[in-house]
Amino acid sequence: MKVLTRHSSRSRHFFKKENRTRYVIPILGTPEKNKECFALRIVVCIKQVPDVAEIRIDEIKHTLIRSGVPSILNPFDEFAVEEALKVRESFGGNVTAISMGPLQAKEALYKCLAMGIDRAILLSDSKFAGADTWATARTLAMTIQKIGFYLVICGMKAVDGETCQVGPQVAELLDIPHVSYVKRLDVNVDGKSLVAERMTEQGHQVVRSSIPCLLTASKALNLPRLPTLINQMAAKKKIIEIFTAEDIGAQKEQVGLPGSRTHVLKVYTPDLSTGKGKIVSGDDLDSAITQLLELFKKDGITQ
Amino acid sequence: MNSTKSSGVWIVGEQKDGQLAAVTLELLTIGRLIANSLKQQLTVIIIGNNLEYVVEILREYGADRIVLVSGEVVEHFIPEVHSNSIAALVAKNSPSIILFPATYDGRDVAARLSAKLGVGLAADCTDLSVDEQGRFIQIRPAFGGNLMAVITQPVTTPQLATLRPHITKPAKSLEKIEPVVERTAAIGLSKLYDKAILKTVREVTEEYGNLDEAEVVIGVGRGLGNVANLKMVNQLATLLNAAVGGSRGVVDAGWLPHNQQIGLTGRVISPKMYLALGISGAVQHLVGVRTAKEIVAVNIDAQAPIFKVATYGIVGDLTIVLPTLIKQLESKISTREAAVQGKA
């Protein structure tokens, strides 16, 4: 019991109280007025991922062929960036994108800059390597805490890991509420609360939450803008700030592999049973359908 | 941290509007096996109001202890309230393992709880077991199901995992266990913030059914030809009691609502049978159906990649195959009905 108290107290006081950023709820004015307003900082967490659609399996060795697979901005993060930009367009403030990854991950941040964000931070340090979702969430939360925030928006999942976990974990570490799988967002005119529609298996929930709040974006949220060629070229000239573990005040054992709670024992490619099925021609339709009906019966789908 | 001191396998069930979700029983079945291997107690936690009905159902699936968490604050699902309430229970009993369903709600609660407790969480597992060394082993897909990762959590307890629905069949317990039933009050939100559910809307269109719950799912692709052919698909769906989903192409074309999209940027489903009609089988789509038990494909192109993963396939024109299939199914049903009436 003692042990568990230690856990919870550790994460609850994860950020020393005196270090906590005070939330200043802004008096909303014109977007221009709020441009430099710290309290209207919208943080977007993004990730560079391998283009999953391009991944091929070596069918003999049963391994993943990753060489030559292009890296892209996680598709769900595009919806997050777009929504952040839309909030900025109506309320002012500024949008900061943060990402954890190797230096190559700059490419994904350049794309965000081309879309129109104000500031890009790459958390890049060998100490961050090998992080599981908990260590990742912790690293992101420490960074967000350091730079200050009003809204935090993430993609609902990354297409490589597909955990849907990091967003809610970051929210818990920041001690703020979260709304996941958001398909519609309305920030209240007073800037103190929001109403969001959250997807569920059966339909959706309409949720009201105070701000600061963390949201995870679903595909139905918006249509991300395509950066123009001029903006893409201009983005390449912008600065991407590099933060190390020291910059966010993280100890070696808090982040990366040492800070991770889950350990991967091994990975393997599943047997995809390719080419084992029975494929018949539709020219002999009666026989083809009879076999299908038998299959339905065998599986208990029809009587 | 000290795993020798913590004991107990917990599962957090899901229930809505007076109905226990099927995944709760699936979790119980897996939880029982794990608890037996570790020689630990199995606890089920159900959060909500008017829960008395669940006790009768859960009793048959072999839980040692049932904890019902109720209160005004859990009238609607709020993940912060659920994770607060479970954290309070953890502080009292220190379990070794907690399992959640990998549903929209289950993932939210598990993630917040893991951050709150500072422990690990394996998401979206497709298999959970205990190895010879007594380690809790979690297997989960990554890279769209192209890779499976075997995970352990050696450093912290409780070890958290979310399990995909439909992975296992619920099995009633063979030995009769009389569970201890405890009732406790839910813990509300942190005072730092405010959150409320204004409305819960069911929008699963009767027309297309629920992709996550249906045993048979029909997926349509652009190969269907035109949107008018959806009528036939719906007819077939009624006959097979199936839900209807589609590829990104048909959803983007507006043939089906967003909710019904299957694949990388849509739903990941694991039905008993997936019937792919006019779907070519791009990787982005296949990752959404990889865990289906059986894949049946109809496509005019014999080279379509869907045939590589199908257990049964018909190479043919859908506008001919579909009406014939419907006709045969209908005649089968009407002869059966006639036979039944004849007997009566």
C-alpha cells in the first residue's frame, strides 16, 4: 500500500507545485491583440511515422521491410494541427508544435510550419530513445508544462503504434481534463470552456469541459489545409528549436528506455495465411454460391 | 513497485443503459485463466448506477469478487471520474494486474489511470497469458498488424492492459464460485477543472448496423460500381444479420457515413466473417480486418490483393453474383419457413 501511495504522489507532484504554470484566462480581444498572449498558447503534439501503407513483408523471412519506406507526418496529427490553426484564426494566440524523435523528424515539423504554425520544437536527445507511451507522455508533459499552454491537441492515434494512449496520459500528467476522438470542437466565446463532440462506438457524446483541456483529433474533425509550395519553401527557412532532456529538466531515468514501464521481449510478423484460401471463378456461379452458402452454414451464420 | 506484495487480477467491465457489454464477459474469461495461472483472486469492477442486474450474470463467469462503483458522478461516462475511482480502489488493495476493454471508453480510462499511478500499459492486446516464469505476457499488434510485439512490465505494478473485443469467446466457469459483492461510492472530478456530459447520442444508423458488435460485416469498395447497388448490399445484410462498412474510397465518395469506414483511418474490426464486396484489398484497408476469423471476397479482378488473404473468394461481376446470392439465400429461408409451418 505504501508503495502505491508513493506512485500516485509521485505523479501527482510530478511537477513541483511552485513550478506550475499559472493559467491566465485571457480577456479575448481581436486575434491580433492575442498574438503574443502566452495564455492562448495552443500546443500540438505530433509524430513522424513510417508510411504504414508502404510497409511490405518479406514473405520468406517473415520480417518487416522498412528500408525505403518514406516517413510522413502522422495523418491524425494533420487534423490536430488544422484544428489548432482554426482556433487561432478565431481567437488569436499562437500554435506551437512539439515532437519527440530523431533529427530526421524535423521534416514532419516543417510540414506543420508550412501549414502555418508559429513555433516548432523537436525533443531530440539520445536519452529519449526507446520510450514507451508512459515515458513519451512524461517527456511531452514536461515540455508542455515548461512552455505553457492553453489548449493541447493531439491526433487520436499514431498509425504506427496505434495505442490512442499518449494524449490522455499527457492530460493526466498535466492534471487537466481531456476529450478524446473529437469530431467537432467549439471554443466558448469567453475562452474559458469548450464544447466538443466525442465519437463513441454507438454514436457520439457532447462534452463540455473547462479550459485548459487536451483534445485528441479524429478524422471527422476537419479537412486539413494543403500547404502551398511557397509556404513549404518558406517553412524550410524557419527555425526548429531542439530541446534536450536537460532543457526540459528531465533526469536520465525519467525518460527513454530507462523511464519506460513496458518492455518489448520480442517482435515477430504474424502469419498472414496468404494464398491459402480457395478462390473460384464466377463463371460457374451456381457452384460458387453453393459453396459460399455451405460456408455460411458451417460458420453458423445461417441455419 | 514491489510485485511480491501486490496480488489480484482485476478486470474493469463496461456496461451501458442497463446492459453489460459482451466484452466484459470476454475479459472475465481471460482474467480467470490468468488469475488461475498466478493463483490469485479475480475481481470485476463495474462502474455505473442501478447495477444489481450484473451480479447474476457475472456470478456464472467465475469472479471471486464483484465491486460495484456507483454515484451521481457516474451517471454518464467521464474517464477522469472512472480513473479516479479505480485509483482509490488500487490504493486500498494493490492488485497485480488490471485489464480493460480496448474500446473508446476503456482506452481513455486505462491511459489516465496508468499516468496517475505511474505504471505501464499495453494497449489493444490481442492475447494475454502467463509464461512458465510466471510473467504476465501481453501481445499487441503494431504497424497496422504487420508486426506483433511481446510485452512485459517488469518494473511496476499493477500491470495494465487493454484487450481488443471479439478476441476470445466468453466461457462460463466450470466450478461454482460464490463471489463477494462490494459496493462503493465513485470519486468525482479533481477540483482543478470542470467537465460534464451534455448529451449522449446514438447514431448507429439502423441502416448499416454496428461494425464493432456485428458477427458478420459486409465491406463495400469502389468495385461495387455505383451507389445504387448499395440497395442490394443492404438486402444481403438483412439476410445475414450483418453490419455494412466500406473502404475509404466509398466513404469519401459519400456512399457511406464516416462512422462506417473500415481500415487504417477508420475502424479496426474483428468479426466472425468479413465479406469484402468489390474491395481490392489495399494495405490501408486490410489492416482494419486482419483479425477477422474468415474473409470472403468477391471481386471481378482475379489479381486483386484481397484474394491473397481471403479464405474463400469468387472472381466475378458483383452485379451478377450479388442478386444470385440474395435469391438463393431468400429461397433457402422461405423453404425452411415452409417446412417449419408444415410441421406446425
